[in-house]
Amino acid sequence: MLELLSYGFMQRAFIASLLIGLVCSTIGVFAVLRGITFIGAGTAHAAFAGVTLAFLTGLPPFLMAVISGLSMVWVTTYVQEKGKMKPDVPIGVFYTFTMALAIFFIGLMQGYRPEVFAYLFGSILSVTQSDLIVILVLSLAILLVLALFFKEFHFISFDQEMAEASGIPAKKLSFLLLNLIALAVVIALKAVGAILVFALLVIPAAAAQQWAHNMRSMMIYSALIGVGASWTGVLLSYWFDVPSGATIVLLASAVFLFSVLFPGKRQGLRRF
Amino acid sequence: MTAQPIVQFSQASFAYNGHTALEDLTLDLHEGEFVGVIGPNGSGKTTLLKALLGLMHPVSGALQIFDCACQALRCEHRARIGYLPQKEKTDPNYPITIWEVAMMGRYGSLGLIKRPSKADREIVLDALDSVDMADLKDHPFGHLSGGEQQRVLIARALAQRPEILLLDEPTTGIDATTQRRLVELICKVHQAYRLTIVLVTHDINMISSIAETILLLKTKLYAKGPPAEILTKDVLSPVYGEEVIIAKRDQKPYIILSDEHHHA
């Protein structure tokens, strides 16, 4: 076990999975409670389209992922307000639009580019030193903003109209939250993959909800499940040479299934 | 009662997507007044509340809330207006305690980033106490009945230490006994906190027994006055149609409307 940690790539994988698990599972709590998880799937595919364009043009993939992920949030918010529609409609449109763009860009590439597919399926063991620095900086920034506006995000998740009427700048904070979700998805993109990152946003929070009676405990349970599944996934991926992203999601899904079958709430565990 | 109104509508009109919801409204609300707002569906009752919350601005005319135009209403002004929205029962699975819900009443005046102080916690406990929910404060909010959830949401509004309390159909979807207790509670907080109350409802008989002033709306202000003046066939029929029947119960008028109007 300890010799594992002497490998640089394993150290990076453990640190990256800790940060990604923590960020996605805590921000996922707000996404799940507000019912806006779909934006996570949308931004993941938009970010992937950005990555494919980066490989096609030689631009930095991470930067392109950030730009296209955030653009997804801005464009869908604008279209939603302009067209007075429910958020899932523009997200659904741009989700498939950006995926079509990604397939188009891949088609324009010369030959087979395996590094592109790492972003689609995830490869946590291939996280580089510079990837890790970006993940670290963005994770800390997201966690800091979450901590600063925790009570406001809590309020708008419970009831946005009530929050606005009480003098909370609810619309601005709601937009900020969407941007944070997009950033969380982008930092998890290379490690977990565009297809599976949505799971890391939804599953730990949804499982935690089956156990938690208040916001703080839901955050803690969700973080434990997110980080626990990520670390276990990395270990299993190394030992059995199985895909890391898929293993993490399968483990989290197992926890979810368990929590639905045996919800802690109905068994009187309410002091937490 | 002070001479200076705390809310002043001057020929104000409000519209949703170009569709007029309230027209040419001129109205003053005074400190400590208990106003009941009635009218058929789509008569602009909720629009009136949205306007009072500063969430909807007049397309013509003016609306003055406290000492500023509603367009200039800032967060600190909003914190002085308590609001009980018409809300569906919260999902039992939503992880929030009674205490957390009531504490949200403090967030507006606390400001961004800042955390609640000991004084805030005392105010919240006091508010929960006044609705008889302090003992259950660590209980999950979603596990409460509809009537109990309303009590907690009233406590949340009271924790704001508001000067005006807006209530949107507070008794809808609640059984008769709980309704009566809720109405008693609203009267109690009106007296205890000297609150200005604006209560929107379709229950004419309930509101006429508690409010000092009734506003009858149907896209515009049809009538304003004490319940005894409003609860007559002459006043109600033009708005509700011919189906209005006025019976007597305990020496007081009792209004029966056709089902079509009565259900929200």
C-alpha cells in the first residue's frame, strides 16, 4: 500500500481524486436540491467539445474546456430568459449541439488521437503535474466561494422566490452557482471523463439525501461518499487495471443503491 | 395611526408580458393596518403582493414603499417586508430543520457572507416560540403537516423583524381546525408586533372576520372599506357575478360563491 504512494502518478491520482470528489460532491448537493443537475451533463459535453477543438487547433485543452463549459452556462441562461423557457430545453439543445460539434471536430482530425478519448472516458492515472496545479487552484477557489456563500446558496436552493423577496440577490447567486457547477465539471473532466462526470455531481448528493436531516450533514455525507468512491476507485483501477472513471462511478452507484434500499432517515437516525 | 402612509400606490399599473394584471391602482397603506385582499382568480391579488415585495415595477404610475420608489428598493428595504408565499408542502426528503428554515429570516438583514450571531439566534428562537414551534426546532421541516409548515414559515417571516407582513393564501389546503388556529396566530402576531398585514385570500368569510379593511380586486380596485361595507350583494356581484349568495350566520353576513370562483 505504502509503496503505491512512492509513484508520482499515484500521488497525483490520490490528490486529484480527493479534490475532484470533494468539489463535485459538495456542489452536487446544491445542484440536486435545486433540481439543476442537468446543467452538469450539459457543461461536460460542451467542455469536451472545447477539448476536441483544442486538439484540432493546438490550443491548451484545459483553457478551452473552461471557456466552453462556462459558455454553456451563459448561453443557456440567456436563451432561457430570452425565450422564456424551462432550463432543461436550452440545456438539452446545447448538450446535443456541443456533442455534435465534438464529433465533427474529431472527424476533422488526422488519424486516431487516443488523448481525446481520455477526456471522454476519463483517466485519473494520467493526470500530470500541471493538470494537478490547475485542479488544485480551481478546487480551492470553488470551495472558498461555496463556504463564503453557503447560507445564501442554502436559501436559494430551498426557495428562490422567498430568498429574493427577503433581500438576497437570488438571481445573481443562482447564476454564480451554475458557473461553479460548470467549473467543477471541467476540473473533473480529464480524470473522470465527459460521459461520467455527471454521476459524480449527482450520485453522492442523492445518496446523502437519503441519510441527512439537515444541510450540514448532507454536505458531510456527500463529501465522504464522493471522496471515498474516488479513492477506492483509484486503488481498484491500479490493482486490477480497470478504467478509473467507470470504477468510481460504479462504486458511487452501489452506495446510492444501498442508501435507497436502507435509508438512514426512516430508522430514527435523526440527531445528525 | 400615523398620517404618513408606509405604502403608496399612485395610479400604478402592472403587467406580465404586456398583459395588464393590475390597472390604475391608487391606494395607501398605513402602519399597523390589517388589510385583506379578495377577488376572483386572475384578479391581480398576487401581482399586488409581488409589487409590494419590489419584484414587479409599475409600467405606469408610481409605487412608493417606505420612503423610496419601488424601483429603488434595496435589499435592506426588502428585509423589512416579511412574506409568506403560497407554497406547496415541502418534500419530506428535503434536508432542512425547522431551525434552519426560521433562521433564513435573518439572512436578508445579515448581508452576504456574514454568519448569524447570538442576537440572531435569540430572535429566531423568539419567533419560533411565538408560533409554538420552538420545542420542535431540530425536527426535519419536511416531516411537518401543511399547517405546521405554515407556522414555521410565519416564524421565518417574523424572524425578519418586518414592518409589513404579506401573506399569500395562508389557509389554502389546510383542514378547518388548523385553519382556525392559523388565523388566531396571524391576529396574535398582528397585535403583538404592531405589524402592517396584507393577507391575500379567496376565503371571504375568514378574512372579513379578522381584517380591518378589505380590498376587492378584479384587475383594478373595485372597492375598499371595512368588511361590513364590502360584504353586500351590490358590491360583490359586479366582481363575482350573480352567483353571490349572502346568508346570515351568528348575526353576521356569510358569503357563498359558486364553486367555479371559490376554488383556486
